[in-house]
Amino acid sequence: MEIKDLQAFSEIEKACGNRYIAVQLISDIARRLGQHTKEYQISESKLLEWILTGQCPYSKSQLEARRELPADRALDDLLCWVSDESVVKLVRKFYKQSIKQRHLVECFDEKLHPSRIDRANILLRMHWYSTNN
């Protein structure tokens, strides 16, 4: 937290008359802002900064780069059950490549065991055909 944020918080605290009420007010407003901007990946700390400063912490181009695709949420839901991080990274990497290429690009990685590559390809196909049909 920067000095200017602390000063902004102090002003809000004085207006509310109570530090805890000020925290609750800022938190509620940040949650509402998060609901209005849920198509973007914005952390809670950045939402709080946005509330305190009154300006978006990102430029328009940075904000557009943070746009979350609905398919990304579905991929997160699918991969949250996978405990093998190397498989998860492989699926994410090749899903992004598939989006760019506009067709399914299957996983390959000589460093991984073939069974793990097969698992990644199965997960990749499951997600690709469930969201792109």
C-alpha cells in the first residue's frame, strides 16, 4: 500500500468516524466493483486500490489483456481436479496454442512420461470439444 492510499484511507476513516466501518465500506464497494468487472481478472488488492484512488490501476490496453474468456473458467474448473502440475501446465500451454491456431494442437513433451502426455491430451480434447462445438 502506498502513502497516497493510506492518506485516502485516512480521509475515508475520518468521514465514517470509525476505522472498522471505513474498512467495511471500502470492502463492500470493492466487492461490488468486482461484480461489475468480473469479465476481467483483477485481484482484490487492485480493486481496493481502485476504490481508494478513484482510478483504474490498469491502462485500457492492460485491462483488455486481463479479459477473462468464459472458456478459461471452464478450463480452470476441469483442471482443479488434476493434481499433477506438469500435466496442468501442459494442458494450459497447448490450449492457448490451439486457440491461436484455431484448431486443436495436441500435447507433446519429450521430458514427460508418455502416460502423462496421454492424460494431458485427453483433458485437452475434453475441454476443446466441450467448448468449441
